[in-house]
Amino acid sequence: MPPRRLIPYSLAASSLLALTAPVFAQEAETPAPKRTRIIAGPQLSPAWPGAKDLSIGPYLDLSREHEGTEFTFEAADESFGAPLLQAGDFAFGPAFGFVGKRTAADVGANLPKVGLTIEAGGFAQVSLTPNFRLRAEARRGLGGHDGFVGEVSADYVVRDGDDWLFSIGPRVTLGDGKYQRAYFGVSPAAAAASGLPAFDIEGGVHAVGLTAGYLRQLSPNWGFAAYARYDRLVGDAARSPVVRQLGSRDQPSVGVALSYTFGGDR
């Protein structure tokens, strides 16, 4: 009989446990596989800030979470970005957006063009309770309006895991002087060219609104999402002749999309 067969059973069992323990520990520490959810569809929103016409654009979102963890809530109208720093219920990260160009033909008067604007900045958010989140964004326009724009929002969220989610909450939007003048101001030269009265404007709050969103999972892979947002221009923006004569104080947005979830143990 080979010598290895002479090892007592208890010693063999102890040796086997010693050899396999690191493997079991490694398996226990291995994180669950990640799931990915893609939301894609169309949305209608104002063609430019203060516009009376709506334009069609993409309604997109990408989320990833470990299997067994529900997808983190994201409002449909928040900027693109993901947390770089997360500590408990607080998160901070980059925020990106864009605003389509506004030409004289678009607005219906000989006003200066505002080019396509890429907005880059950051956000900070905190979940005060599992159902209530506060968020603030600040972004700088790169080209186009070349100003700063920000938003403060609150969302009340009710959900049943990932089966369905409903959210609703207020929005306050503000911009600096460059942003406000780009869309709502009328310089003396622009007044002479357009026939509109000259109108100077400083930075501040220019809109208040409300957003509601709904997500529903229809099968392990497929679901749908929808949202609606209504903003009302206030203050000097609401008094601007660009808005009063050529645009609208009412700024609605709506989007519908399909969602597809894959990965994990699916």
C-alpha cells in the first residue's frame, strides 16, 4: 500500500481543509456578477431655452449593478454622469449635457446665433432617506452660450425592487449672466436688427418645475420607462421679449423608452 494511504483520516481531513480554505475564502470574496440595463427611446423637449416649439432627441440611460442589488435610482432628466466618490448616502461625480443651437431662423427674428453647447461640470447628491434624494448640478458651457447653468432637485421615490419604480419631485434651474443673456437678453444692436425692444438681464433663477418618472420591468430582460417634466420660466427670463413675443414660458418635456437588462445570472 502506498505510504500516502497510511495517513490517518483525521490528519488527511485537516490537511484537505487547510489546502482548500483559501479557495473557499476566495470564492466567498468574489463579488456577484454585474447586470447592465440600457434604456433607449425618443424624447420631446424645447428646441432651445424659452422656445415654444419642441424638438425630438434621444432618451438614453445606462446602469450597472451587482446581481442581487437593485439598480440605483437615476432621474430621467438628470445629466449624464456616474459617481466618482460614494460614501454611504452621499455621491459626487461629473455631469455632462448639451443644448442644441439656436439660429435667427429658429427663433423667428434677427437675433445672434447661439451655437451647439456642450456642458461639463459636476453633481453632488444625498439620499436623506431610502425614499428621498436631494441633488445639485453645476455645468459650464463649452462654446455656445459659454455660461454657467445649474439645477437643484428633489425626488420622492417609491419602488418594488427593480420590478417598478415611480419618482416625482421639484426642479429649480438657474444660470449666470452669460447664459441668461444668450437666450433671453436683447442687446441694443440686436434690438435694432430684430425690432424687439432691448432687454438686459442678469444671472439668477429662470425656471421652476416638476418631473415625474416611471419604470416597469415586463420580463427578466425587457421593460419600459417614461417621464414627463414641466418647467415654467420665471423672473426676468419670463419678462424677456424673446420669450413673450417669440417663445413660451411653458417648457414641457416627455420621453418614452424600452429597457433591456442583461448579465448577472440571467
